[in-house]
Amino acid sequence: MKTIDFLSAEFNQNPYHFYRIMRNDLPLYFHETIQAYVLSRYEDIKFAFNNPAFTVKNYEFQSQPLHGRTILEMDGQEHARHRSIVAPSIRGKELQEKIMPIIERTCAEVLNDFEGKNKNDFATEFAAKFPIKVISAILGLEGENNEKFLVWYRSFVAFISDMGQHEQVTEAAFKTKAEIEEYLIPIIQERRQNPKDDILSKMCTARIDGVQMTDQEIRGFISLLITAGAESTDKILTLMFRNLLQNPKQMQMLIEDKSLIEKAFLESLRFSPPTHSIMRITSEEVEVSGGKIPANSQVIMWVGAAQRDERQFEKSEEFDILRTDLDWTKGFAPGANHIAFGGGRHFCVGSMLAKAEIDVAFRQIFEKFKNIRLVPNQNLQESGIFTRGITNMEIEYDCN
Ligand code: HEM
């Protein structure tokens, strides 16, 4: 059977070439090395996200060893009750009133380091710093060592992404787990005695069916939020800026009309999503794309391929912030017609927070700096097959 080896260097270099082949010729196939069925079409993955036969048991080995049992792998009432401890704090009124000032202030602080210079590495000096500072402040860990958080979440993401299961990656992730535990448990115990107005305190005081979460459960929830809240936003900031800088007419339109930031964000999530693949485990036999996936099978869903599916998006390989086939009105809710935030009950709980961060970041950047351009002749190669991003991106600019 024809197959595609997504552990190869060629795939990492340019997965989009292989995605086209998968969508057209291999919409469902079995990957022998990984022992998983592979999906790549938008319609099939959207179906899987919304079908309970595609369970989240994958997180029992992808996430549980590090974070313990978290909402990622919960279902039903248990999932809803745990998710509702965080969800209201990072959307709607609370987002607007309490979190927006934190985002505005944090963004200004990080951008301060750009002033008085006319060249900087956007990926390392802004994108890697801003979202981690925001999420730690919201959680109630402000002023803590964000440099350490960066190392921590990157080692966790390396673990979850490590389809090759390399020893070094596993060791680094477990070292991180021990460090986080050592750091967080005393803070959790202190916060139980002196709760504040933050998410950590909410976890410390919440009762689920009359029972408080244990220190270890809170530690896991916090380490999940640090990882999920920082990693994808970090990556999309640089990817979106790259997309705009490489399409100067669209960037100019956005500078003149800042309401286009939201569209540019959604289009970047479609064109260059930070999460390229998500796994699931089937609980029963499922028919998809004209074939069958047996019960208890691992499934790899290529979100990166689906987002460029020509059956769903016209001129799908083009970056176009004015495209009319992305539904702007629902782009940050489970009814979205893209799948960069997943779908169904596990749809990203932080989508509105990410939107707010992106909006504030690009508004402030275009207020403070002008004539922004990419430093020529640099390697802007994306890398990664689970999450995908750009490690370095040097920009030149003038201060306003
Ligand atoms: C552009 C930024 C982001 C992207 C592309 C993104 C993407 C995703 C995706 C694809 C999922 C679904 C995973 C699955 O179904 O297996 C997810 C879930 C999740 N995300 Fe995000 N995310 C982003 C930002 C954030 C932020 C800022 C937070 C911080 C709170 C966050 C927290 C979570 C959590 C906790 C889940 C698990 C939800 C559940 O299982 O119910 N994400 N995210």
C-alpha cells in the first residue's frame, strides 16, 4: 500500500506537499511505524472531532504521564465541571474587564525592549515572552520566573509531539515535571490559606460534587494551562507576522484598518496553524472516507492538511485575509468552519484569550513601530509536525 512517512526530514521540511497527496490519494491509510490510521481531509477530521467514537484516550499516554488526569482526557459531567473552573475567567465579561488590562500592560512591557533599537528577533524577543507572561499572570503566578516557564512548556510540548519516542525528550519532560511539582506545590498550599483573585485560587477553593481538587490535580491543571496557553499563541504570533510581512499589501490594509487583525488571525490559523496534528483513539469501528477504522485504533488527524483542503477552502494554498469562505462570525467558537482550535466538546477553551492577545499585540506593534520589514536572507523555515512554528524571525523597523 502507498504510504507517507511523516517522520522523514522531507515531510518536516514541507508537509504541505505531502498533505496534498494524502488528501487526494490517501484520505485514509494505516501508518505502519506509528501503528495509526491517518486522516487529512477537512470533512473527515471535523466529523471525528464531533463523533464520540473518536475518544480522547490518546491523552492517557500523550499528556497524563506529565500533567496527570486533566480536562484533555475527561468526558461528560466530569469534563464540564472541571472546564467550568477556568472557562468563565478567560472569555466574556471577565476577559474584557479583568484580563484585558493584564494583556495590554504585559504587551507594552515586552515591547519596551524593542524601543531604541531598529532590529530585533520577533520570535525570541516577543512571541516567546508575551503569552507566557500573560497566562502566568492570569493563573496567579505573576512575577515568577517566566524564563523557566518557557523551558518547561517547550519540554512538555516536545514530549507530546515525540512520535519517535526519544529517550532524551522523555527524560527532559520528566525532569520538568519534577521541577514544576517542587515549585507549585508550596504555592498551592499557600494559596489555599490566602486565596486571591486568580485562577489558581479558584482551583484551590472550587468544589466539584462537594470535593476539593487535590494539590496534584491542581498542579496538573496549572501545568496544562501553562503549556496550552503559551505554546500555540507563541507560535501563531510569529507565523501570522511572517504571513503579513510576506504579503505587504495585506499588511498595509491591516495597518489602515485594525479591525482586519481578527481576520488576519483566523486566516493565519487556517494557512499556518500552530497545531498540525491531533490524535484520537476509536471506541468502536467507524466508517470514514469510504474505509473502516477498527475499534481501539490510534488515529492521527492532520489539522494542517485539513486547513488547506481545497474541498473546503477556495485557493486554499493562498494567504488571503479577505477570503469569503472562512466564517469570521463564529471563528472562535465550536461552530467555526476551521479546525485550528479543534472541535466538539474539547474545542480550545482559550480561543477568546488567544484572540485578545493577538489583537492587543498587533495594535500595539503598529502603533509603536512603522516601516516594519523582514531582515533579508534569513531562514524562515517552519519546523515541527505536531506543533509547527518558526524559531527565529528578525525584523527591522522604525519607532513612531
Ligand atoms: C492560537 C492559539 C491556540 C490554538 C491554535 C489552540 C489550539 C487548541 C486545540 C487544537 C485544542 C484541542 C485539542 C484536542 O481536541 O485534542 C485546544 C484545547 C485546549 N486549549 Fe488551546 N489553543 C490556543 C490557545 C490556547 C490558550 C491561550 C489557552 C489558555 C487557556 C488554551 C488552553 C487549552 C486547553 C486547556 C485545551 C483543552 C480543552 C478541553 O479539553 O476541553 N489554548 N487548543
